[in-house]
Amino acid sequence: MSAYIVFMRTKTIDQKELDKYRAGIKATMKGHPIEVLAADAKDWINSEAYQDIAKHRKLGATNHGLIVEGLS
């Protein structure tokens, strides 16, 4: 199943944490059929690799996220 993920940063809290997140995010996509702006979102976002790096996003900024299921 494909999906679209949209994250909107509403407030930066700690830029250093966001930099750690950006530096590690690509490695979490290995093994998931991710293209820019489209992904098998639930498998990836719930993966251990992503959750480990996502802590930096959560510490670095306030975000709102939206996952929308794609069409088959």
C-alpha cells in the first residue's frame, strides 16, 4: 500500500537535534519502497530504525503530521 506523508514544523526547539535527525533519516529508509513524497508509510514510520532517529525530530521541533493512504 502506498501513502503520502506530510510533516509540518510549527516551531523549532533545538536545531542541533533537527540536524541529527536530518543526518540519520536516509538510513531508516533502507528496506522500504520509499520515493520522495510517497512511501509504504506505516511500515517505515513504525520501524525500529525510524523510531530511533525520530526522537531527534521530536526533541528538535514541534511538528504536525498527516499520513494519507494512496490509491492502488
